[in-house]
Amino acid sequence: MAKTCAFKAEIRQMLDLVIHSLYSKKEIFLRELISNASDAIDRAKYLALTDATIAPEAPEWTIRLTADATAHTLTIEDNGIGMNAQEMEDALGTIAKSGSKAFAEALKEGKETNIPELIGKFGVGFYAAFMVADGVTVDSLRRGEGQTPVKWMSAGDGEYTMDEGSRTTPGTSITLHLRPDQEQFATGWTLKDLVRRYSDFIAYPIYLHEEDTEPAKDEKAAADKAAEEAKPLNTMVALWKRSKNDVKQEEYEAFYRQTLHGTGEPLKTLHIAAEGTLEYRALLFLPKTVGMEMMMPGNKHGLSLYVRNVFIGDEIEALTPSWLRFLKGVVDSSDLPLNVSREMLQDDAIIRKIRSDVTNRILKALAEMAKEQPEQYETFTTALGDFLKEGYHSDWENREKITELLRFRNLKDGKYTSLKDYKTAMAEGQKSIYMLTADSLQAAQQSPCLEQLKAKGYDVLFLTTPVDQFIAADFYEYDKTPIVFADKGDLDLADESEKKTLDETSKTLQPLLETITKQLEATVKEVRLTSRLTDSPCCLVQDPSALSPAMRRMLEAMGQNVPEDKRILELNPDHTLIKSLSGMTDEAQRSDTIDLLYGQACLAEGTLPPDPAKFNRLVAALMAR
Ligand code: ADP
């Protein structure tokens, strides 16, 4: 009663491409077949709810792999719903399934390397078996009354044969006759590894039986083997599928360390069960620290993705914005097709929604942490604050929320301060928020540019990390209050009478200003008097648009050619040194003093004087005098 049929054209075409594709990850066939087996059991269980003839024996639902290294075969067996002849023909031989048709259309325009991904996308995963097998036999007995077993066989060459099957119990066995170069798929350790990697959270136990290549040595060896084979290869229940209340903190932590390779304890765990228009589950971890390599934006990162308990891949960058690359965890969605490619994920609408939801939840969790667990939030700021700042720079959609989460060390007590708290505590009459970029907290605290601000009792926020230097230009306003950098432009802090005095002094000191300008012409753009200083004789400032000195040094260290931009030297007219300089008649002495003055201004902002050796000599001579 065997009958041989030709595959429909589209299937033949597809098979041809599958078999000859150079796709390297042929191993994905196993997860496709195991996933089909799991679906078949799901379906049997579901139908059994309303039909007593489906599973009267109430079986243990299982998936069994049998590897025969001698015969080079691998069998994947399930006791799920099974197929009758008609179902088998529909499912495996015709284009009744819309998937094959859509697949065939995609083929016409598609690139050959994408084939296996297309297989998954269009729900024709069964055919992936032909990547590793040159003969496939499907033997099935449909559950329910009055069914007869049926068999389907094909070499993937354009034809398939259907015949009476040999199964006596309901379910399906799929036997692959492995191609000569794919024989590793009949070895136990390869299968164990693949199941753990791709199918660990399949909800039914997957057992492995290896046919003996030689008889067991003795009874004990045989018993040991049987005991080993009685253990499922997969752990079955995904942690994220369980209810939050059922999972212990230790379990989360073990998962964080063992599966995600996290170190120590996570700073925060988020167990998400999103329901409604967007349904997905996720288990996310914020680490306490990250390695330096993470700071590099090109570094590989991303969450792992599961679709219906089946592992799709790790480092799925599409699931998070780049600034959240420190995040570890998994996302599981039932709305995605199995075996979607990374490229497809990039512009998948569901993935985009998940990314946005994940980002929002992280931002919300951080806001809560900042409010309720300030100590923990400080740990976060210290270890991961730079990522948040990168987010402030790059994630426009979330800039407002991120702004509220930023913390900066302040002048007043060196503590982390939010822009909101800064603004609330602003002194009377203070019109701007003041910031300063510097190499370190210490350098910032000692900058002469802050003297007048200190005198007025204004607080200042410091930007001292490498990322700060890059993003400083993004800070120009917070909640309608301008942000002003203490070392840039005119701080405009003097009142009318102070301004008048300054103008008059400028006139008197004009000859001195000209002399200094002339002497420092090569390095300084302008020399002017300031009210910015109270204790120091001078300081270097910049135009509001200029690169900060720290940023300049960093770019130069990275080998970049940074265009020169000259600084402005500001003098404190009330300082005795400036006063005596203006009265100095000995030209050589005046010139040396100007060099010393300038060198000092450089040191104050953390840069070397232009001629350090000369500066040293001048200091020594001064001390000797
Ligand atoms: P998909 O599973 O996405 O529908 P496949 O090509 O993997 O696509 O499978 C085609 C069809 O074959 C399935 O929809 C199902 O009807 C049937 N099938 C495959 N494997 C099994 C199995 N183990 N038990 C019962 N039916 C199966």
C-alpha cells in the first residue's frame, strides 16, 4: 500500500536550498524537531481535556532521543498527538500550509545564507532535518480511537513515500539517517550539549538513550548506564515562567551566576511577567560592577532570547538600547516565530516594543531604588552611572527620565546630588546651575574658577568621569534653568557697581594687560580682568563652545588631531601679585613673573605649563630670592 508522491514544487525548491545551504549552524535542526515534539504533546494534553479517548492511559509526557553511532541514526520520539495519513500528507508533503508558500515567495528574493532563518520564520522547521540527514523517516500513530500507524519517508530528493507505520503506541518518531559529515549528531555528548543549550526549558523531560557500540562490561555498568539515562537532559522549568512568589532569592542568584555568568550577587533582580497588549516574560539583572571592556560601546552585549521556552540566541542587542549593555538576563516571548535571525530581530515590531518596555521598567526600578534604597543607588551610580550618562546623551526618547536619575558629586560636601535637589537648594538670587568638568573630584574642588561661586555660597556639580567629558556639552538647561560651566565664558556674577569698578580698573591696567597679551600671544587668546576670583591671582577659562581641557587631553591621548583653541587668561585685579606686577619696572623680572603666573594657571586646571623646565627654574629662582 506504499505510495510515492512528488513534493509540491515549492517544497522541492526549498528542500534543495536547505540541503545545499552552507549555513554553519546545522545543529538548529534538533531544537526545531524537539520544539515540534513539545508542540505535539501540548496539543495532545489540550485535546485530552475534552476528549477522553485522546490519552486514556494518562502517560508521562516525554521526548526521547535515541542515538545509534554505529548505524549513524538519531531518532526523536514523542508521545504527543501524532499524525494520521491525511495530516501527515498535509503537514509534510503539500503546500497546504501557508508557511511553505510564503517561504517559497521569500526564497525568490532572499539570499541563500538566510535560508535556515527563513525556515523558522515560516514555520517549516521540520525540513531543517535535511541539513544533516539524507534520509528521514516519520513514523506516527495518531491519538484517539480507530487510528492506524503511518510512515513517511524521504531522501529530500523531490519525492516522499507513505506507507503503513509500525508504531504501536501513540506519538511520533522521527529517524534521521545522518549524512556522512554529520555523524556527530549520533553521539551522546553532542546531543546533551545541544539540548542544554537550545532546549533546556522545554517543559517535558528529554531523555537520551545511546545504543551500545559494544555490550556493557558487566551488570553494574549496565545498571549505571540505565540510571544515567533515566535522568532528563533538560531542567524543564524556566525560572522566568514560574510565579515570582515561588522563586527564592538563591535561585535567582544561582541562575545569575551559572547561566548568565554574573559575578557575586546582582544589585537588582527584575522578574517581569508582562500581560495585555504586549506579552512576554523576562528575568533581568543589574550587576554590581562591570568590567572595563563594557565601557566600549562596540562591546558585545544583550539579553538572551527564548521563544516559547526554546533558546534563540544570546547577546541579542536588539532587545536593549546600547547604554543598557550592562544588563544581564533573558526575555521569553510567545509572539515571535522560532529561529528568527538577528537581522530580522533588529526591525521586528514586537522586539522593538519589548525593548521599549524593558527600558521603561529599568528606569522605573532605578527611580524607585534612588528613592527607597539610596545606598544601593549610590553603588549603582558609582559603578554604572557612566552608562546612564551615555543614555542621557544617546537615548532621546528617555532623556527626561534619565535626567532625573543622574547624580553628580557636588562642591558643598562631595556627595552625589541630583539636578532636582541641586535646583531646590539653590541660593537666593542664583539664576543658573553651575557645573565644572575636571579630571578628578580633588582637581574640581580646588579649581580657582570656583572662588567667586564659593564666596557667593553657590553649589557646583562636578563632571569628573571620562564619559562626563564627552557629554558635558549636552548639559545646557535643566527644568528651564540654564546650566553654566564655571570655567567657561563670563559667569556674569558681578553686580552693577562691581562691574563698574572692574571696567575702571581695566582701563588703569590696560598697559599691563597689553604687555601680558603680547608675551603670551602664542598660547593665550585674550587677557582680561575678572571678578571670578577671590583668592587666586589668575585662572584660565574658555569660550562657552570650546572643548574642556580634560576632553582635549583625552582626545589627544587617543591619537586624535584636536584643532588648537587658545584659552583666555583672567586676572584678579584685587590680588597683590597683579597689583605689584603692574608696578614692576624691571622688564626681565616682569616677564618671568608673567611666565610663572601663566604656568600656575595651567597647573590649577591640571595641565602642564608650556615649558615645564623653565617653569621649574623660575620657581627655584623665586624661592632662592
Ligand atoms: P511548524 O511546526 O512551525 O508548523 P514544521 O515544518 O516544523 O512547522 O512542522 C510541520 C507540521 O508537521 C506541524 O505543524 C505539525 O502539524 C506536524 N508535525 C511535525 N512534527 C510533529 C510531531 N512530532 N508530532 C505531530 N505533528 C508533527
